[in-house]
Amino acid sequence: MKKFVLLFLITAVSLSVFSQEDFDEEDRKGNFIFEPYIGITNAAATIFEQENKNDYSNLIYTNKSMPVELGFKMEYMLTYNIGIGIDYNYEQAGFSLEDTMNNSITTYSQTKTRYLGRFYYHPIQREKFDMYLGAGLGITNISRVNPQNEPDELNSVFFPIRFLDKITDPFAGRIFVGFRAVFTKNIGAFGEFGIGSGSVLNLGISARF
């Protein structure tokens, strides 16, 4: 994973250096950008696995989570380098703990659906490369199955994250930086690193109209 992230950053910087021709302002202002994506990793799945780790000696742990998160973003360019947009992402995570001695199974699952408004600033825009950064704020809808079996955040190495998530619920927030590679006039790909609601790394297709 670390090698992949390093390779992505090197590629992004290289595209920025070698793609020297800027778009005119008219080419950016008024554009809509649509971006379906996957989020890596499923943060909740990672947290639950760690929180149940101490029970592995007596119980059989089974991960019931989606391997990635799913999302969709849209941006509207107000000016050459300022944009606003929306972000929708979906996360499902869960597990089962089987106690073979007592012939019992404990299960828990949750789904999170997040809706965020986003502000974008584009410090670098080349013909084949676009770098952006910004922040988002919104709400999270969460549903739980067997909520009584949710792991106790007090026993988690992720306690600060879980505690912050609890006290800010149902609000969602994210700070991000992203890179777009443009293949044709309308189609490209993007990668985004972020902290907050959603995955650390989002990868997807970028369509501009």
C-alpha cells in the first residue's frame, strides 16, 4: 500500500511538471465534473477487526464487511480555480464472533451513508493535470443491526477516532487533496487523499462537461 501511494504521488508530480500548458479561464468556468469512485480502505472494518482481536483465542472472527467504500462526487467550477460540489459515499461493515464451546454466534453490522457539501481550490491546472484541495461538511445517516454487540470504543486502539465520531454524530466533515489526470477532453481519472468522513484514499473516473 505504501509503495502504491508513493508511486501515485511521483506520477502526479511528474504530470504537473511535464504538462505545462494551462487551460484558459473560459475552459474551466461553468464546467461540471462527475466522479464515481471506490474508497480504500473500509475504515470501519479495520477498526472492528482490531477491536475484536483479543477475542481470537476463544472465538472465531469472520469479517462481514464490504472490502471498499463506494461513492460519487460532483463539482461545479465557479471560476478558473474555485469550485463547489457534493459528495455521497456508502460504507458497510460488520462481523461475527463464533463461540464453538458454547455453540453461539454474536453478530454486528452497520451501514453509513454520508452526504457532504464541498469547497474546492485548484492551485495547479495544466492541460493534462489538475490538483485540488479543500474541505467538506455534511451529515451521516447510520443504521445498526444488533447494536448491543457493537465493540466498546474504550478498549480500542482507535479510541480517539471512535470517540470523535460519537460526539460529532450525525455531522460529517472531511479535509482533502486530490489529483486528476486528463486523458481526453472529457475523460480522465483521479485520486484523492483525505482525513475525516470517508476513506483515506479515493480512486475513480473523472468526466468533465
